[in-house]
Amino acid sequence: MPERVRPSMFNAAFRQLAQELHLHFPRLAWCRREELGDLLGRRHYHFLLTGLPARAANIATCFFLMHAWEKIGGGMARVRLYDQGQDGLAYLTKCLSGGDAYETSKFAEGLSHLTLSDGLLRMLRARPVLGERRLAQRNTPTAGCFPS
């Protein structure tokens, strides 16, 4: 699949979700990490989606997203509710801290990409203390997509 198609497919699945939940797509707050699989070398995404209404944080939403992704040809999907005992943002951005040489090398070779939605950036900026600290800790630019 061409590299330019995957992000469009991701956005299409999230647009379907936004429509289903009667939300404005550009306001969805998500962080997506694209990487090359270790075993089969397939590109895939890891993502966190936040800021949904409480009524939507359930297994039905997970199944909706899995079905939407698979229906548009994205392949098998596994979507789970977020375990708030975990630090999901740290997991998705672990390559940016330099602590894990193997994961960092995947970024350095251009094999992994991190994308923050405009909605997430807007949410982080609305909470200056948390947002500035998180962005400073990750030493990330305040653009929607990086690295190029």
C-alpha cells in the first residue's frame, strides 16, 4: 500500500467514528505512531484517542473502530480500551526520549513516525502546565506531524 494512503485511511476511519458519535472530526484528540513490525515487517499503527464523551469510552466504540478500519481495507485491527494505569503517551513517544536504543534507531532510520492530531495539540495547549511540560519532556516541535 502506498505510504500516502495509510494516513488517509486512518483519517477516514476516525471520520466515521466522529460522525457516529456526532463529534467534529478536527477536534478529535489522538496520537498515532506508525512503525514497521518486528516479525513480518508490516507497517502498522498504535494510537491513543482521548477526549471522547464518557458515553463513548466503551467496548462498542472499540468494535466500531475495528470494523471501520477493516471495512476500508486497513487489515486486521485490535482496538482496546485504554488502561489508565499505563502511561500511553510515554509508550507512543518512547522513541523521542532516547532511552531505548532499539526503538530510537527505528525513528532514526525513518521506520517509525509519530503524529499528533490538531485536536490533541489544541487540548495540550489549553492546559499550559501539562502541555508545555509534556512537549518539553519529549523535546518535540509543536507541529502536527513529525519527524518528516
